[in-house]
Amino acid sequence: MNQRTHLGTTYLDIAKGAVETFMKLRGRDPASRGDRYMLVNFEDVPFGIKAGWKESHATFMTELRNLQATGLTTIGQSLRTAFDLLNLNRLVTGIDNYGQGRNPFFLEPAIIIAITDGNKLTSSGGVQDELHLPLTTPLPGSELTKEPFRWDQRLFALVLRIPGNASVEPEPLGGVPPDDSPITPMCEVTGGRSYSVFSQRMLNQCLESLVQKIQSGVVINFEKTGPDPPPVEGKRHLTEVVKSGPQPWHCCHKLIYVRPNPKTGVPIGHWPIPEAFWPDQNSPTLPPRSAHPHVRFSCLDAEPMVIDKVPFDKYELEPSPLTQYILERKSPHTCWQVFVCNSAKYSDLGQPFGYLKASTALNCVNLFVMPYNYPVLLPLLDDLIKVHKFKPTIKWRQSFENYLKTMPPYYIGSLRKALRIMGAPNLLADNMEYGLSYSVVSYLKKLSQQSKIEYDRLIASIGKKPPPEAGIKVRWRGGGVFLAHRRDFIQQLQSLTGEATTLPMELNPKEFQGFHLALLNKGLKPQSFRNPYDIPRSHLLDQLSRMRRNLLNTSVCTLRGQDSDQLHSVPIAQMGNYQDFLKAAPQPLRDADPEQPKRLHTFGNPFKLDKKGMMIDEADEFVTSPQNKGKRPGDSNNMQGGGPKRRRCLSPLLRLGRAYTPPVTPPASPRPTGGEISIDPQDLRHRDEDENGRPQVGQLPLHSEEGVEVVLVEDQLPRYLSPAALKKHIHNETTKNTLSWSIGGGHN
């Protein structure tokens, strides 16, 4: 992935940009609100999981930008890790419903996008020609499914083939072809595909295609059973030339769309797809199931059956050669029945559980999932509704009991719900068995508990860094003749030097057993002024100039033995990480005056104070209190924009540790009819103080609306007083022509 393209970027850079572009394209869809992104690379578990179930979007983007292309191409192990990560929570939720039928409406749709360069698959065992996923996994319950993936998980691969030199030939138009790398068969098995990308334009085209393929659905194998259908009457000329051998529509590996309910956003269904075995209550274990169910369809035309009050499920098929063949027949009033082999007790093919039918408008093909062996059950229920009026006879009950013997036991729950919807809830006994033995049920519960423990363990391990390697182990090769021991080398050395050489001492192979070569610790900062081995070869001249400047110009760098450039070199991504800086900073000293309000850190606004420890003026607190809601409308209009927004200076009489006595206010005299009094903000200025630090008694001229001059006598006033506080006391302390106010003393 470190290969450089003609665009000037590496494959890894293109891959990171492709992920960001994909997320932007996906974000246009309102359904993307519930998306979860995970990131896995080629490292060992759990270090290869960079973002899992609990990591946020910011963590995902950070880990994506920090990815580096190192190590081997162990793509098989990485894909297994990705599948195990997705399947980790499925046994806890019981979404797979082992032994109880496959419910298409129980799904967690997921797609895995593998971005690779398509080169050889390297591992510790050598170079591999084929992609193999490890069979061993610590995931509990993995033996219940043959494949490592599930039917709602698909793999797509973007194989980068962008050349290093710009091509002069024009790019081919049309779709993007699949790649011939070993990952392509794995993609096709899961229901996905691979893309061979030769340019940036093709990459953008692939990303748009992938966004459109994010659909809620499950993958099913459809396979034809029995003879081909007869040609449709009137269209014999289209089928005169019949090709021999298997056709593309005979076997299709495609998706069925499971649409969510528009009201709840969750898919709703009634009937499962049957299992490929008949459940035995005496069996201690469950047979492993395939990831994708094998559904066989018969090409014999049948009559589609639907009865009122009996629910059914309808799923649209993904476009495929099968859907194209059915639509070309233009027979929307006939259907083909579908089966699952070995689902019945005494039949290899099994009984029909639904049918394939073209829509009336001939624009799609739908899979109708009905009750098991619906050709027998639906007429019985129709007679129960129309003939017997929900009062079944003995003959009807016998026919119904005979049907129940041919139905798999795990259909009982779905049938009971359907009968309750119809209005006949008492047809099934409450003590009917569901077909699983006690040992299987207890084993599934045990797997659920183990999966929960494994889930918590893996979640806790994500984000940890791998331990550093101790060093490179030296291997003793032995058996060869050293160069110093060769006779021709000794003779040639004597002819050059003219001196007899002494042979070295015999090397003991056991002397260097367990010997390791030390590795460079990337976590330590290089000490360029103390250790010459930390200086790269390309930086020798620059380092000499720094050392000369550090030695001669003492005023430039006062710190000897340190590089001033490295002291102030911080990555851009870490420049705003102030919280980590605070954690690493030493504990600050306590305040000399603990009564002063604590000032917050000066990162940002240096005048920010801790409002919890501050005290405010009582008058202002009274003005802004919730009790002020009952004021007259005229007062509230005058207060708009007049009150202070922040209290930065405190009254010396209101500081902590000093007693405050509220004033004894006489009954308020009648308010003059001269109108409300206005305050000029220019008159609210700092007053002179006497030798004791108290404000001198003075007068502030205030003016009313009708020109009556009002005088405010200042005696023992706070040093600063807001206009809102003055106005409040002006209204409460009005006399004929003079206002008087005092704090802590008598009334003047």
C-alpha cells in the first residue's frame, strides 16, 4: 500500500480518501443516522481492531488518519477478525434463532469493504496463492454455522490498480470490471463482488455503487429443481432455440430486500424460512447450518393463494438472471413454489413454504413466504372462517391435527400469533413442544452467557497498544565455512599485507543462544545533543550548526544540552490538546487568599471567573430573581437592556467575613404623579473616598419624565452600584423631592 501512483499519492492515501468520500456519500441518505463504522487492519487481535462497537466517530477518523502500511498481508486473518467482530453480539441477542427457523426480519445488515493493492498474500508461512480464512476462532458458538459470515453480511473489495505513470490511452467507459485477485471468490461467496480500480474516476464510480448497495436484506441461494418450464403460449418463437446445459437463471446467489416498517423503522414479519433438518427432541446437539439457506424453486405453474386475515410476508428479489427470466415470461398470475430440502419429516424435497411471483406491473419479482405447507393449511383456515364461522367440527379438527403432524414444531409460535390475529386463539394447546431438547436449550443459553463475557473482554481490550518487541532474535545457522577459515582467503590476505594472520578463536554456537538485537524505541525522543547515534545521517550538518550556535551564542539558547527546535516542535493534531497538558502538569500551589474567587485556567478568556464562588449584589440578585415576574408591565419595559450582564466588581460591604444588616425601610409613601424617574448613566461614576475608604456623601441629579428634579443622597453607599439597583430603590424610597438610602445604618 506504500506504492506511489502517478497522482503523487500512495495507495494508502487513496484508501483513506476513499473511506472519507464513502462516508460523505452515505451521509446524504437519512437512513445513515443509525450507521456504525468499524476499522480493522492486518495486526493481530485485538490490536488490529482500531474502532469497534463502542468507539465514537471521532475515534474512527483519528485511527483512520494514523494508519500505516507495515507488516505482512494477512488478509485472511483480518477478514476473520472482522466477521467475528460482527458476530460477537448475535448469540447474545439470539438474532440467528438456531434450530427455530430463519427469520428474514431478524437481521443486522452489514457490508465489509476491503481496500487492497491486489498483490501477493504474504504471511509468516510464506506466500499464498489462495485466500484462506482461519478455521479456529475463540468466538463461542462458531461451530453452529459452517461459514464465518452470516446471510446479512456481504464483502466488497476495492482492488487498487492505479499505475505509477499516467496512461495516454483514454479510460474505458462503462462499468467497473471485477478483479482477478484471490479476494474475488470470497466476495462472490458472501453475495458481494470486487472492483478493479484503474483511476480516480473509477474509484469514485465504485464508491457511488457501494453506497447504492447498502440495502436491508439477506442473501439466499435459489436453485431450480425439476424440469424447465414449458414455453408460454403465443411466445414460442422466443424459445425455439433452447440451450442445453445449465443456464444462469438455474442457480442464483442474490439478495432479498427486507424493508423496514415506515412507522417503527424495524422490519416486521410473521413466518420463518424452514431449517434444512427435522428437529428431534432427543438430539443433544444441533447440526451446523449453512450461512445462506438453499431454496429450491419448481418451474411448474401454480395458483397463488392468499386468504383474508391470514398474514403473509412479501420480499422483493434483487435483479438477477432469475428475475429477468421470470419477467420475460410475462405471467403475473402464476407462481413457482419454493422448498427447502430435508425440512419435512418424510420428504426429501420438503413441503412448499411460499412461492416466487412476478408483480402485476412486471417490474420486479417477489418472494411470498407463507405458512409451511400452505396448500393444505390455507383451505382449512378458509373453511374455518367462511363455512364453520370459527366453530370447527370434529372432522375439521382431525384434518387440522393431521396438518400439525407434518409441520415443523418451530412453526407453532408463528401459527399461534396468526390464529390470534384471525380471531381463533384456542385452536392450539398451550403445552405444545417447540422441538428443541433440554440439552440444546441449555447449551444455547450457555453460549449466550459466554458470548456476553467475550464481548465485554474484547470491548475492553480495543485501543490498547501492542507490547514493544524485545528485539531481533539471532539465529545460529552453523554448518558453513566462515570466510576467515577459508585457505584461499588467508593466502590472499598474506599476499596483500605480507604478514601472517592469526586465525580467530573458534566460535561456540551455544554462546549466542537467546541473543537479541535491540530495536529502536520510537517512544523515546531523540537526544541529539547527548547521543550522536540519535542524529540521522541526513541531519549531521544541520545538527553541527545547532551545536555551534548553542555553544557560542549563550544568549540565544539558555538551555544547554537541549535542542530549542525540538522543544517547540508539536504536531498540529496535538496543538489544541490542552486537557492532556493539564493532566501532565504538576499540581499547582494553593491560593494565598482562599476567600478570593477562584480563577479558571487562562486558556481562552483570561478574565473568566468561577461563578459558583462569587457573591453578587443583593439588589441585583433581587432584580434578576424569579420573584420579579409579577412586576408591572411598565417596569419590565424599562428594564430591557438596562441590567448588567456580568458582576465583575464586588461591594466592599458584601465581602465574605463581614456582617451585613439589611436596611429598615419605612412604609413607602405614595408615588408622585410626575411619572417615572430616569437615570443618566453618565452620573453613575466613581465617587471620591474619605480617609477611611468610605464614599463621601454627595448628590446625584436624577430627572423624571415631567422635569421634576430628584436628588439622591449618598451616604454609606457601595462603591459601585448598577443602574438597575438604583432604579429599584428609587421606586421604593421615593419622597416628595428627595431620595434617601443607607446601608448598614439608620434611615436618613
